[in-house]
Amino acid sequence: MRYWLQVVVATPAHSAIAGPLTYRSESLLSPGTLVRVPLGKREVLGVVWEVLPDSGELPEAKTRDIAGVLEGLAPLSATWRKLVTFTAGYYQRSLGEVALAALPPQLRELSALQLARRMKRPVVDTSRPQDATDLIALSPQQTMALAEFDAETLGARRPALLFGATGSGKTEVYLRAAARVLAQDPSAQVLVMVPEINLTPQLQARFEARFAHLGKERVVALHSGLTPAQRLKSWLAAHAGQARLVLGTRMAVLASLPNLRLLVVDEEHDPSYKQQEGARYSARDLAVYRARLETATGEPCRVLLGSATPSLESWQATITGRYQRLNMADRIGSAGATGLPTVRRVDMNHQPKHCVIAPPLLAAIAQRVARGEQSLIFLNRRGYAPVLACHDCGWKSECPHCSAFRVFHKIDRTLRCHHCGFTERVPRACPNCGNIDIAPVGRGTERLEEHLAELLAGVQRPDGSAVRITRIDADTTRLKGALESQLASVHAGEVDVLVGTQMIAKGHDFRHITLVAAINPDGALFSSDFRAPERLFSLLMQAGGRAGRDARRSAASEMWVQTFHPEHPLFEALKRHDYPAFADQQLAERQAAGLSPFGFSALIRAEAKTQEVAQGFLNAAALAAQTLQLAGHAHVTPYPAVPMTIQRVANIERAQMLVESPSRVALQGFLAAWQPVLFETRRQAEFKSLVRWAIDVDPIAI
């Protein structure tokens, strides 16, 4: 007997193959089974999505047989398939693209025999009771937060937002919540997500130490920084239920976890949770949806979001009551006061002209060095200088392939484009006029590090030795293990002044830093992107949170902000560490403008050889949608296409069109109906040079 199966495979974006393909099978396979199937001249990995009840109308001559089954691997659950279906539909991508991207890449290359060899032997349960004396005492706030979280479990099981100051002990709350879930059910699994790979090792070490009683290999990591073999091993352990606790980045939200009971999203506000290529999904939003889906189809599952500066969408959800809010305003060990650093605003209008480090800030840094304390200087721009320029003829180090400047990196004497990667040696003279006096304009972390070394040359450490300055950014951490080595030297007290980008401004527990300084934060205050103030406030609060994490030093900890706009409401709220006031002001502005979370939007991006073609494609598709009066069009507003901020990258012109609606349902209906129109518009002769187009639902940057 033969069976007809619907199988999803990875298909190219915008191909004619959007849904499952039909294959024959000699045996009945369960939905969720992984199979290898022929596709064109290739053999690819696929997932059985469903079994067709009636094959009478299918032309058998045109239907191909499956090539093989990955035996020994349990089928992917119905809940997982529902999650993938929702993700593909909501973010307007093909089902196969999302489903196969959620699987480890190495799985696509293995035959059934190779997989059988890779399959892990059953893990012997070596669990032992946890020693209660190993646990640290909880603060009253932590105890209250856990009690409120557990009480909600008995009721509506809403998503919970842990609104906790930096250093308030949110990680310990995650650990206790996870421990309770794992203790209640011997098969339960917990997923803990962090925004960036470099934050995973330290959190993994803490979770492994806490849950050592579960036995080896019960805590696994899942992120793109792993080798293909490591990633496959972790995924197989999670899929088989052997891994009880999984730590990962945004990709982990789509991992197969058949017994998931708790999802933790640390730093839930972080933009890194939004995928920026392929299916542009939000891992935070999918975590909330997945918890609801798991609860509806099986055992109760909760989601716990955590942040000192929550996203305005999550904050508004706590105001309306959709989310539960758990408050932890004080740092661990603080006596009465919050224990957060004192914020000092430096008005750069009153400092010496062209001053980079204000004299009062320089004196404060020198005092910290003399006392054996550490300082963190934050500048979110790597390289030596953003531009190299000739002041005689006006030449600037523009990238020939992008509408952006190449950044000057002094350490290797290169001009490097951070968008397309094009790199050249620094010219000996101006390419236009021959002037040898070409000079850097602006500052990056590399130049700031050099400048600080000059300013602090006469400052000595308590032992009389010279000041030690270290820079941590994407340039200094390229080699494997470089970041871990540099962070270890900071934790060991071998560094006096740490210079870096946002890479070091969040998530790290630096015990000896008592001063944090933000050098040039004004750029985001007047950005055209409505989310820029939210991102800046979060980044500054996170950076400030690196100071005074040791309770013995918290009273003397400070955050300095150099700005030309010291009276700006954002800095006023920052000085008081008053996130609620900042959120209220921002939410009022967004509500008046109909922006998220009070309105919904999508960006349609197009890339072509010329800007005219890119914009023409978007405008033509919008006109066609209006002419056809697509579903939801009456409640949707498409704006004219415009060039993107960086409109040319690698010789490809980029344009975008913003589509807004007060109704999420109307926007989703319109986008789904618009997809065929976009495909049809793409086929028109005048748009042959169009390279690609993509839909970004709920964009985080406009």
C-alpha cells in the first residue's frame, strides 16, 4: 500500500514553492517525521507535515517517492508544527523556510545511517538531591517576586514581566523559578534565552553549577556560535528530552522541546531578539506565543520576561493587565536606597572647545585609578575614526560600493566599510589633490583608547605602576577565546580603565567598576527612528548598571553622561533612574502618533540595481493593492517608498515602504493578500533588475 504525504522542504525566498510538497511513501509515517526527499536534482531534508486522507485525484506518475526516513528520531511534536505554522504566517515567510531553519544545519546533510551513529546514548540519570545549604539567601524583593509568580501559576497564567534594577538579582529569580519547575516534574524542560552569544558562557556556567545535581549534560547551550557538531548534539538532547535546561539566543525559541514548561527571556527589551535576515521574527514575542500554545495543547507553561528597562510594548501590556508585573527596584545589599549609581550630567557647552573627556570626568577617572577601582568608558562606535578627510579639497573616505564612509582603523592602517566589508590600506596622500595632510574626523573606541592613554599618562595605580587601559569591541574580540580572555583580565582587576562599545555595556557582572561614562550619546536624541530614544535610554541604564555592583562600593559609584542637551527629558529620567516616567512620556507620544504599541506596522524592503527600480516596484505594488481593494486595505495606510538610511550597500540600491494600521488583524489580512500581488509585480518587465524584496512585520528600526 502507498501513502501520500505532505512534506515541507527549505525553498528559496519568494519561490513558487511556498507550501508542502506531495510525496509517496511505502509506509505510513507520522506527521513531524524527518525524511529525505528528492527536490529537482538534489536530495534534501524535509518534515512530514500531514498525511493526505485521499490520494485518488493525485497523478501518481508525477509524484515522487521519499528517499529515506531519519529513523531513531522521534517525530517533531504537533505543538512545534503549530508554532512554525504561526511564525511563517505572521512573519509572511514560507513554511519550509521557517521549519528547516529551526533545525540544526548538520541534520540536513546526514543520512539515516550517519544520524544513527551520531545519536547520543541514553543519558544515565545520575541526579542527586540538591543541597539546600548551597543556596544563597533571597532578598525580600526576590522572595516576593517568586511568590507572586507562583501565585499567578494557579490562576490566569499570564506572561510575567520581572521589572528589576540592574544588580537586583534577576538571575537568581530565574534560577529558583527553573528549579521549582524541574523539581515538580521529572520530565519538564526549561528554556532560558539571552540576547547575545557573548552573554551565554557566564550564564551557562552559573546554571550548570546550580543544576549539577541533575547530572552531566542536562544543561546545554544552543546558539549560532557553536560548531555544527555541537549544535546538533545540543538539539538532539533537547529534542529527546534529555536536556532539562536549554540556554540559547533567539534561534532557541524554535527549538524542539517536547516537555517545555517555562521560558525565560532575559533582557527582553534587547533588539537582538529580532531576527534581521530571512524570517524576521521576534524571539520575545514568539516566546510569549509559544507558552500560550504549549499550555493550550498540553501541560501549563509560563513565560518570564526580565529587564531593568522593558520594551514599551511589554510595559504597556502590564499597564493593561495582559502581563503580570513583578517589581524589584533595589539592588542586592543596598541599605534603604536603591544602591544604583549617582548620575552626573556634564554640560559639554561649558567645557573647553573640542574637548573629548571633560576635565571633571578625567579627574574622577584618575581618582578611581589611584584608589584601585575600575572605570568603564562607553562609546558605541568602533574603529579609530568614522571618517578620514582632506580639508584642502573636501575628499572623504567614502566607500565606492555603499552610501557610507569607510571607518579608519589605525591599528592596521586600513579604511574599512562596516556594511560591505570593503577594506583598503590608508592612502599616503589625498587621492584627489595629493595633500599628505589627511586627518581623522570624529572618534571611535580605538582613538578614544589612545587619547585616554595620553591624558592618564601621569596617573599611577596604588602600587605605583602605570595605568592600564583595555579596549573591548568587535575588532579586539575577533579571535576565538579573545573575549573570554579580556573579560577575565577585567574581573581579575588587571585593568583600570575599560573602553568599549555596547558589547560590554550590558549583562556583565563587573565587581570592581565604580564609574561608568557615556562619551557621546546625543546622536540618538533626534533620530528619525521613533524607537531611538527607547534604545538609548535602555543602553545608558544598562551601561550605568555595570557600576557599583559590589554592595561595598555601590554608595560611591557614579555614571557620567557627557551631553550638549543636559535638560533633555531622557537625561532627566536617567538621573532619577526613573524608567516609569520615561516610559509614560514615550507612550504618550506614541499613542498620539498611532505608533507601536498602539498601532501596527510592517516595512516592505526592495533591493535593485537602481534606486528608481527599487522604489518603482514598491509604489507599483501599492497601487495595484489599492486598485484591487485587497482585504483590510480600508484600514491600512501604505506610505510612498523612500530610500533606506544607508541606501546603497555593495552596489545594491535599497528602498523601503512603511505600511501602518490601527488593527493587527487588518494588517495581517492585507499583507497575506498582498503577497501574490508582489509576486506578480515582480514579473513585470520594468522590474527585471530587482534583486529581492522582503516583508518585515513589527520592525524595530525604521
